[in-house]
Amino acid sequence: MSFDSVEYWRKRYATGGNSGAGSYGALADFKAASLNHFIESNGIESGIEYGSGDGNQLSLLKIERYIGVDLSPDVIDNLRKKFAGDASKSFVEYDPDKYKVDASTTADIALSMDVILHLTEDFRYEAYMRNLVASAKKYIGIFNTATEKQLEKMAAHNRYRDHRIWLKANASEFTEVEVNLTPPELGYPEATGFYFYAKK
């Protein structure tokens, strides 16, 4: 049976799982510092994140308006409860196989953090990237391991993809303007980092 990434993540969150190690500790701090600096430096007011996860990474984000999109109904319910007192944040449950971007799901910057790694199916990766680009009014921010070289042993829910290849072929209106690679001491592959793009 082929691996189903949607089923995996819905079950993972439904049974009490979290967003994984990348949303906690030193890596979460690195991502937050990189993203918050880019937001402040470019006067970004609104953001939409595809794959908002359990909210731990979100708790470190500094932005005026935020839309979190996730495929897990459990995650969305928990996020709405967790941030119930924060009117600057809203959350949308979506079916990645049917979802279409509209005016309510666009923002200054569209964000993807540690999600591309988990898009094991080609058709879902394609749809995800198209939605990400369609939601970005000015900028795109992608935290990813940008390589096509797989490890000898990879978890079933992981697959490396170099998003730069897709963007060059399908979203040439966006130009890479900043890259912040993770420090070597964190122990991640050399192509791992935050990649930022601006619309021409």
C-alpha cells in the first residue's frame, strides 16, 4: 500500500502527536529569529502558513495578522482554543486535494515551515506549492532542506525536495532575496534553512 501523507498527519494529531522536533527547541528558535527579522525588515503585516501544526512554532512568531491552514481538524480545533484571546490569528481547516485559494487566504507573505519534507506524493507537492504561491501577495518564506538527495534510510513520512527547482520552473515572478542556513552545530543537512522570495 502506498503511503498517504494526509492520513498520516491526521492520525498523528488525532492520537496526541505533535508537529515534531523541528517545531521545538533550538531549531524552532532559529526559524523564529530568521522569520521575525525578515518580517520586521520588510514591513510585512500579514502572513498565511500552510501547515500551521500544533502552534508551538506559531507562539514565537511576531506578525500583525496571521492565518493558519492545516489539514488536521484536531489541530485547527486546538489552535482556535489555544489562541482564543488573540483576534490577530485565524485558522482554516482544509483538504489539500480540493483546496483553492481565494481572497480570504492571501497575505503579504506565504509561509511553509518543515512541510515540504512531508509531502511524499508528487501530486500533493505540486498542489501545495501552487497554493503557497497563489497566497503570496509580496513574499514567500520556506524553511526546508533544499536537496533531492535522499538519505539511505528515510522515514516513510519524509522525502527531501529542492523547492528551488519547482519555483524556478513554475513561479519565476518570485526571486530569492535571502537565505539563512541552519548553524552546523544544530546537526541538519547543509541545505537546510529559511529561504525567502520576493515578487518582482
